[in-house]
Amino acid sequence: MNKRLRKKKHLGEFRESGFHIEVRYEPGYFESHETECFDRFLGEFENHGFETGGGWSNDTYDGYVSVRNSRVAIDVQKPNLLKKLRQLSGVAAVNAGENVDSWYGPFED
């Protein structure tokens, strides 16, 4: 398969990886520091070359994380990101899933 098709189909060197993440804040902390939590939380993803999409429920964020561009080495940056997220004020726990192909899965139903 030529390079153009590999890029179009997100295969080979153009494969994009990501992982599921759950970040839990201490009870009541997120509600009283909402703006600060959002800014620091999303800032860490940007600083490490990731983007995320998901939702908040009470004090828990549940989402999917992917790299912003193919130059980010997910195996190198993921541990750094998780370490920084665990150091944020009010964070009680950070759970991350295995790396998966962002286009072809496997995905949970």
C-alpha cells in the first residue's frame, strides 16, 4: 500500500493511538474549584501533546485521550501526563486504560 493510502486510512506510520482515562477528584473539591480545575486539567493535556473528549459527573472525569499530532510518542508522554495529573490539587485517583488504535479500536460498547 502506498504512502498516500496509508495516511488516508491511518495505517503504518500514520496510525493514531489513544486510551481511556478516568480522573476522580476528592469529594466536593471540584465543585468549589471548578474553573481552576478545568484550566489546570486541560493545560496538562495540551502541555504533553494530547487532546481529550469526555464528560464530567460530579467529581469524576471519564473520557478518551488521543495525541494531537503523529510526532507525539504516546509511550513516552503518557506516563508523564498521568504523573502530572496525579499531582494536581484535589485529584484523588487517575486510572488509564491500555493504548488502542484510535480509528480501528478495540472499543468498549
